[in-house]
Amino acid sequence: MPITRRDFIQYGVNAAFALGAAGYAANPLRALAQQKLSLDDLLRFDAKGQVTLLHFTDVHAQLAPVYFRPPDTNIGVGDYAGIPPHLVGEEFLKHFGIERGSPLAYAHTYLDYVDLARTYGRLGGLDRTATLVKAIRAERGEDKVLFLDGGDTWQGSYTSLKTNGQDMVDCMALLRPDAMTAHWEFTFGTERLKEIVESMDYPMLAQNVFDVEWDEPAFDAMKMFEKGGVKVAVIGQAMPYTPIANPKWMFPEYSFGIRAEKLQENVDTARAEGAEVVVLLSHNGFDVDRKLATVVSGLDVILTGHTHDAVPEAVEVAGTLILSSGSHGKYLGRVDLEVKDGKVVGHSSRLIPVFSDVIPPDAEMAAKIAEFRDPHAAELNRVLGRTEGLLYRRGNFNGTWDDLICQGIREQRDVQIALSPGFRWGTTLLPGQDITMDDLYTETSMSYPAVYRTEMTGAQLKEILEDVCDNLFNKDPFYQQGGDMVRVGGMSYTCHVNNDMGGRIAEMALDDGTAIEADKTYTVGGWASVNEGTEGPAIYDLMEQFITAKGTVNVPDTRTVKVVL
């Protein structure tokens, strides 16, 4: 007998009771909050037309529910200033008509974050996502739904590192994606990447990745589907700057790029083959795809990822719908399309926040997750220390997790200045929480983790900061590579965001106030270098030692970067 939406809703009600009254009794505010949310609320949607697209991206190997504080700083430049996704806090709430203190305000903004996190709980968990996906497939019918994985799926956790990504591959197989694209997947190395792709029963699409030797596409560019009687072409776009943002020596066989002209050719081919809807499954980042929508014609929908932006509903740009579905499993994106005479004539869209206390876990997925996590349970749950304050990563210039990492590098490697990459992956710990090995690896799990120690002149430091800053704030999105500003420890500076390359970084100083001079040499430590042969302890080993020695950590949310707009 087919499972109906009503079955899922009733299961959710039963599961809520099964959670037990004891936990809610200890937190009446949380009990009240959960009474205001239901699985039916999360699934409620203005269904339209014949085709439903489900989008899931940038989960970064988070199998279980997480806390993830949205950024308090997300600066857009040039034509992209002050518009989604470059809105935070009150501006975000006002633009999207969201009430402060509501579940959506918690899911999308940093405002009142700690209180709301304790009220509404964690988000995400692949077993909860599985429940949503199955419910939507049951409601709409399998023949109308396309489930698409936007990449950055396999990397970012303890079990992912220990299983070489197999935990995520097997769990995602249960979700039955129709296609995926990629970015950090390449950091497992060419051999492992090919091994996984060949084992999957769905394609990895990447129209912009070419074989270096033959200068021809290395992966399938497109796949055609028929959903609801409509021909839908899905074209994949991997992160175009992967060999710059990550170590090229791990995948030397491939060349990347935006390749807008090639994309136009593939769109035209899809239309010529009868596609009534053309979808770009992209890992470009939001602003890159905003511009791409204006230079490539014939795209109906861009499902974008990489920059971890969460936009409550699709944004229309030059006739193309763009939806960015957040990160870390916090959301499931949905776009419904009404198609008539070979054209999209109506649409409806939203992000579904995956509130883990409201959505019952899917039993099949929960069992698969346990299969990978249970053997490591003792190590995952091993407590290294405790945090007095909020530990978070996201924000254009700072995050307390990276401040802590910089402290650890300075002490453990005996350096004046520490640099931590502006990664946007990594979850949040609330004040008073234990820091476990599981938590540490969500911030540091990667395949090139060496912590280097070197010497740099002040001029070299400025050059690094200028280069990363231009990557983030170049007014032409096609020159932006995603990520946030490199974090610094032991120094401060001023950033003139809207200046040109070479003129953004000023007033560099050590933490004692001494000016950093161009011709003087300073000891510097950092991690995640893209250079082959980098030597040093793994960042997760170094930080395990540092946090264990400290016991309790207190990282004030100080801002060592002065931002001038």
C-alpha cells in the first residue's frame, strides 16, 4: 500500500509523543515552541504544475542534526550590494517578511541565536531529510519529482575522513538522487573520485570540467529526464575554481572554469533535443550564478550552492529562478514548475528548514547512519574540553571557532601570527557545551590537514590578504571563488572593501599594537595549504592537544578586522 502524506504527518505526531515528556518538562519554552511547529507545517506548500525539483547542497558530511549559526556579516559589492543573499539580521527579516524570534528567524539569522537554538533545537540530520523527501515523493508522485545533490557532500566529518567518504556515499544512495555535481569531492583524489562515481547509480554532472590531456569533457554534462510528462534537462556545473581553492596536485588530470560559452552550447543542445525545462545544478556560488543568468539564455532554474547561502524562496534574475539551499543539511529546497507549450508559466518555491525535533527520523536512513557512526561512538563522543562562549565559523571576516584554531596554532607552533582559511563549513557549539572529537572534526576534517610553520615578510602577508580579499570582494562575480576572508590570529588590520585590488588592506599590526612593516620578517603558522609536500602536524591532532590541555576554553567574540565600506 503506498505511503501517503497523512501517514507521515501521523507518524510525526506519534514520534513527538515518543520523544517523552521529560525533556520538554525541563525546558517549557522549548515545549511551547515545538507545539507551534509540526511536520505538516514544514511540508505545507503551494504545489504547482507537473514538476517538483528538490535541492540539497553543501551538507559537508553532516549525518546528524547540528547547530549552525548564520553569519552576521555577508557583504555584497557593486551591483550585488544590499540584495539577497547579502542581507543579514534585521535586514534579512524585513526583506523576506519574517517575524523576529520565529522558527524561520532562527533558521535564517544570527539574531537571538543562542536563546532560539535552545528553544527550537538542532536542524538537519540525513534521517530527517529522508523523511521529508519520502513525504514529498508520496504526495507528488515519484514521476514528478527530481532530487538533485549540489555537491560538497562527502567531506567534513570524522566518519567521512575515516571511511574515505563511503559513509556519505552509502547514505546518499538511500535518498536516491537523480544527479549530483561536485567541489570538495575532488579532494579525495582522482582515483577515489572515479571509484565512487563509477559505483553510483546516478551521474555526477560537470559540464565545465575537462580532461587536461585531451581537452574534452571529463564527465557527463547533462542528463535528460521526463517528469510529469515534461522533458527536463539537468546540466551540472562543478566549482569552477577548484584547482585554485584546493590542491590541484590531488586531481591534475582535470581543468576547470566557468565556461559560460560551453554552458550556452549545452543549453542549446538540450533545447534542440526537446527539453521543455532546463535546470543548472551548480556549485558556482550565488553571485556567480546571478551573473551567469544574465549571460546564458534558456536556463529556467539554477539550483546553486558553494557559498552556503540560504534564501527562503527562489530569486528571479533575467527570467531564471535561482534557489540557494543553505548548508549542513539545515534545509531542503523545493521548486515546483508549471509547464505549458514547452515553457515554464508558473512556479512556487521555498526552503524547508529541517527542524530535527519536529521531523521523525526515517528508520532506514537512521539505521544506515548508525552503521557508520556506532563503531566510532566512543571516539566521536570523547570530550576534549568545554566552551564558555559560542563557537561558530560563518561570517565574512571572523568566527570564534577559527579564533580558537588560531590560538592553538600560535601556541602549538610557537608563531607570532596564525592564519586559518575562510572555510564556510563547520558547525556551532552553544555556550557551556562540551567539545567532542566529533565537534572538532566538523571544523577540521580534510585530506590536506598539515599545520605549517614558516616565515613571511610584512609585504608577503599583505599580498596574501589582498589576494583573498579580492577573491571575496571583486565587483565582477566571475572572479570570486567563494569562501570567506582568511582568519588571522596575533594581528589586526583594516579592510577597505570597495577599494580595488592591492588597496584594500591597511593598518596591519601585531596584537601588541606594533605596526607590521613590509620588510620585516614574522613567524607564521597556518593550515590547509594547497602546496604539495607541506609538512606539519594535522590540524585536528594539534587542536585535540591544545583543547585537552586547556580543558575549558573562552574565546571572546572580538573583531580584529576593521571593515570600511
